[in-house]
Amino acid sequence: MRWIACMLVAACLLASTAFPQTPAPEEFLERQGPFTIAGQSFTLFLHGMRLANSRTLTLLEIRDAAGNALYQKSFDYQVTAGAFQQRVSASARLVSAGGLAGLLVRYVRLPA
């Protein structure tokens, strides 16, 4: 019986060194803003996944001061060989012209 237990421990040790496991992606949340337009505040919420030194967005939201989601855009992600197949990033800034103002949100999809 002791022999079987030793073989199982040896097999587990061998499997963990021969086939290292890919770390699981971790969630993150980043906020940009608040941005004030015509007296109203808006915040950009960037939800995503982080893996080693890489990250990608899974959801982009614009919320008002009360926390209501006014806009949502979701992004799928896949991990292959320990890396995201594509990376999505986003940023926002206030723009104004001709007496009008708005929030410019830019998102970019890049291959891995």
C-alpha cells in the first residue's frame, strides 16, 4: 500500500514539473473620470482580465453619477498557450467644439 502511495506522489510531482499549469486570468476594474459634461458627471468603468504582463477588456461601461449604466460594450476573450488571443484596451477624454461637449471613448483590439 505504501508503494502505491509513493507512486502516486511521484506521478503528481512529475506531472507538475513536466506540464506546468497556466495561471488563471485575474479580474481587474479600472475607473477613468469622472468627466463633467453640462453639469453631469460620467465615469468610464473598464472591466477586464489580467494574465502575467498582459491584460484585456471584457466590458466597457459609462455610468452616470448615480451609478446607472448608460452604455455597455462587452468583449470576448480567449487564452491560448498562456496568452490572450487578442488584447482590447480603451481610454476616454472630454472633447468640445462649437459650444458642444462630449466624451470620446476609444477602444482598440490588437492581436496577441
